[in-house]
Amino acid sequence: MRKRINDTLDKLEETTLKEMDELNASWNASLKFDVDTCSRLRTELTCLCDAIKKIGKKNKELAFIAHQKSEEMIKQVDKYLNRN
């Protein structure tokens, strides 16, 4: 009887560890995706900000278009951050 209980507990432990490893892998993948997305959005916004500064000195129309695009990107970033 004791051997059966030990075997059952061993199987339960094995199954639990396997499920925990899978859950951990899933969370790590999700976290990596979120970090990569935030990093990409930050890089894009930084580049756009630099471009607006350079363009704004030379061409007001292009600066306005770049500003509109940055507003759209900021909305996307806000939406993404609110979801996560």
C-alpha cells in the first residue's frame, strides 16, 4: 500500500513539475514578446522624434506630417500598454 502511495505521489510530482515548466516557458515567451514590442516601439518613437527635430527646421509641412505620424504611434503605444 505504501509503495502504491509513493508511486502515485511521484507521478503527481512529475506531472506538476512538467506543467510548471510549461507554464514558465509560456510566461517567458510572453514576457520576451512584450519586451521586444516595447523596445521596438521606443526605438521607432525615438527615431521619429529625431526626424521631426531635423525636418522641423527645414520644412514645416513635413514636420507636420511627421508629427501626425508620431501621434498615431503614441496612440498605438498607449493602447498596447493599457492592454498589458
